[in-house]
Amino acid sequence: MKKLVTGALLIAGAINLYPLVGVISVDQLEKLYGVSLDNGDLIILMRHRAILFGLLGTFLIYAAFRNSIQVLACIAGLVSMISFIALAYTAGYFGTALNKAMITDVIGSVALVAVLLIRWMRPLPRESTW
């Protein structure tokens, strides 16, 4: 079970790390989301968003190896992913790239829910604090 928890958190972490490529260039952001970014303010906001995803992805990957923060990391990841899914779904209109992002977030959400269910059914031993 521990390997399943670790694997699921690594998957969710990788999903959240991927948008970090958007920090590299506007072209990367446009390819990632299938949108045209011609507004400087919007570019800054989207790059900042990429950095925040990088932080969340790093947190989820770190949690894969730290039992004590796994539930908190799952909650943070689920809030991010489910809020995006809900926003996209309720908007009712989005392009192919955002549809792929939404499907990816569904996969990540399933992975995180699986971690929470496993942790609830079979709590992992607590780590020592020294």
C-alpha cells in the first residue's frame, strides 16, 4: 500500500509540475493552454500561475516520501484540481488544450482520492520527529 500511495502522489505531483514549463516562454504557455497571450499583464499572471503549480507539484512529490504531510498535500492538490474542473465545467466552453488539462486533473484527483482512502482504511505509521 505504501508504494501505491507514493506512486499516486508522484503522479499528482508530476501533473502539477508540468505547467512549470510555462515559465520558460510565452510560446510554451500558449501551447500548454491552447490560447493566444498578447497581453503583458496576462502573461505575467500565467507565468505566476505556472510557478504556483510548481510549488504545489513539489509539495505533492515531497509528501510522497513524508507520511506526516500526505493528507494535507492531498487536500491542497484536490482543492486546486477540483476547482479547475468545476470552473471549466460550469463555463461550458473551452478548447481542446483546456479539455486535456481538465481530464488530466480528473486523473490527478482520482489519484489523490485513492491516497486519502488508503490512508483512511490503513493508516500508515507516524514518522519520528527525532
